[in-house]
Amino acid sequence: MSTILIVDDDNDMREFLEIMLADEGYDVTCAAEAKQALGFCKKIKFDLIITDLRMPKIDGIEFIKRVKEILPETPVVLITGYASPDSAYAAMQEGAIDYVEKNFEVEDFKQLVREALAKKGAREEHADFIRDIEDAVRFGKIIGKSKAMLKVYGLIKKVAQTTTNVLIVGESGTGKELVAEAIHENSQRRDKPFVTINCGGIPETLLESELFGYMKGSFSGAYSDKPGLFEVAHGGSIFLDEIGELPISLQVKLLRVIQTKIIRRVGGSRDIKVDIRIISATNQDLREKSKNKTFREDLFYRLNVIPIHMPPLRKRKQDIPILTQFFFEKYSKKFGKKINKISNYAIELLMKHRFPGNVRELENIIERSVALETSNIVLPENMIISDEDTSDWDRMMDAPFPDEGLNLNEQLATFERGFIKKALEKANGSRTKAAELLQISVDSLRYRLEKLDLR
């Protein structure tokens, strides 16, 4: 039986609510003033609290603020005969879930109570988002405690103790680089270099010299000898991100490195032995690419000795609350904001989103929300979440302009990042196709990817 607390100094209204809700089968407790109600809250964990706005000594807004310190999970509905937009907003800021005028329709109010209690039950499944982030399971820099992520952690532990090549497969934004780093940090190579390179973010002519190094005079601008990343990673691990973008000509040379552990600098004639572990990642279907002759089949099998599949965020929704809390704390500190929390209903909004951009998209949403929030709580209406009906730009234009202003360059970068991500998704990760969709050159796209830290 659900327990409900009614707080109202109006005897007639208090008794009316008590009788109505008791007839619905609820266990109802009544208080004539806030101080008495707070005393009840210290003894009973109510499922729902309904409070008046205007009360002597402690009004409804102050009561909500105090009761949230005692029962942070309990939903509160404000009910009053003195409705105003300011009081409604103030109540929502302090944690109220709804605001009702006393001339309500009885059936509508009963439905509101049922929905509030149902949402409380749903929220209890992920209420740890308002608790300390240390409640979350962490593996290195990876956060999550869903079954899907626990499986990934188990694979990381096993793989780290071997020397075989690993291929991490997953959609953009799932955290593939963090997995690669965790493998390195848990291996015997942890004290040696961990080197990363984005195979899709560098032109082919430069990629070879980046990986293999070059000799002085081997091409225009080669004024001195330079070791490549394979040499830099000697004794440690090299992470080849977006391996599916590696040109065919370099696929042949990478295969030779895997087979012989020998590299030769551009313009050089000396073979150089390297001791490296190769960890690669892709958001593409390399098996399909090998069938289409755009990725060497023999290289695929060499890289895919131990595959790790990173689940998309929509398949690990249990992790959304704790990831949200982590990013909320991170960006509150970064922007120097004194925001107390993210509202429960903002969390519910996130739980319903499909997150095509995965964890990176969630982080961007929280970063924007914290940066633009002007109150002490992040409310659902201040979250810019793209969907099929409304673009981020439309949502931003409809939102009130912050009193303290905003950084235009940061906002433009946010939308540029969003459009580029959508173009890449539309192009299935192909930079050439994405550049065509954006009507820019491939070099321009690569520059923007580097500038906006999109990997």
C-alpha cells in the first residue's frame, strides 16, 4: 500500500484530500503545518507528498526544499489556490514534480497521483544517479555496471594478460579508446608507451610517415630523421583507431609489421625490429569490407584474434544515470557552476532517448545543459536532446537566452560537431562520403575532426 503525506493548513481541503485518497486505497497521513510534516518525514518514508503553497511560518517552497534533504527520492506535488508562474517555477527548482490549483478536477487529480507513484517506482530502479558516483563499477576510465559492461570488463582482464592482437568493435562514441587504454594499463606493458592514432583522420601520404617514420630528405619538408609511432610504441601498445579507414596500400605494410615485427622508415633501407602490441578499433563491418575487397581479408583475421564488442548506450540503459552523474560533476567543476543536481525527470527524459551518438552524445548533452543552466537544478526543458521532430538548433532557438550571456564560439562548435557526427552516421563512417554530404573537402573535414576532438 502506497503511503501519502498531505500538508495543508486548510482543514476542509486537508480532510477532503484524505477521504478521497483513502477511498482509493492509499495509506494517508495528514499534517496541518510544515514543521509537523517534517517530523513525520523523519520517521516515515512516504511514497508521495502533497503540500499546500501558502502556510504559516514555513511555506510550501521552503517545505519542499527541507523535505528533499530528508526524503530526496519522494515525489512532491504542490497544490494551491494562489497559482503563479513564479511560484510554479520555484517549486520545480526545489524538486516538485507538479503544480496543481485547488479547483482541480477530481479524476484528473487521482490520475496525477497514480502517475506520480508509478514514476517513483520506476525511478527507484535507477535512483543511484543522485548518490555518490563511487557506487558505480569502474574499470580504468570506463564507467558502468550493466551486465553488458561487466562482460566487457571480464574480457579486458583476460585479454590484458595475453600478447595477442585485439579488435574492438562498436558504434561511434561507445568508448573504444578507453577499452584499449584499459587493456594496456592492465597488461605487463603498462609501464611502456601507449600510443594512439586515428587512421581516418590523417591523409594517406602523411599517415605512412606517421606510422613508420621517415629519413632526412625522403620528401619535401623532411629536414631530419623522425621515428614513427611503431618505434615510439616499442615495448608498449599502439592503438589504431578507425582501422577500417586504413588505405589498401598501408594495409599491406601493416600486415607485414604484424607478421615480422619489422618496420622500415619512409626513405630508409634499414629494417628496425619493434616489440609492440596492436590494438585496433572500428565502427565498420570489416568482414563485409573484406568481402567487398576494400579491406584485406588476411589482415582482418590477423587483427581479429580476440574481438571485443562495445555495446551501444541504448543496450546498457542501466548505466545512463551513473554516467549522467559523472558528467554532471565533471562539467559543474569545469564551468564553476553551483548546480545542486539534475532533476529526476531530466534523468527520465534521458532514459527514453536512443542515443545514436552513444556515451559521447550523452556527455555533450550534459556539458551543454550545465553550461547553459542558470538555476541550481538542471530541468528537462533545459536539456537539448535531438529527436526526429525537433533539431538541436530549433530547441536552442526556443530556449530563453541566459542572463549572463553565452560563448558564441562554443555554441557554434557544438552545432558543427553535431552536424559532422550526423553526416558520419549517415555515411556509415566514411569520411569521403561525409565530406560530400557536408559539401566540404575531405581535408577540411579532417581538420574539423581534429579541431573538435571527434574521433
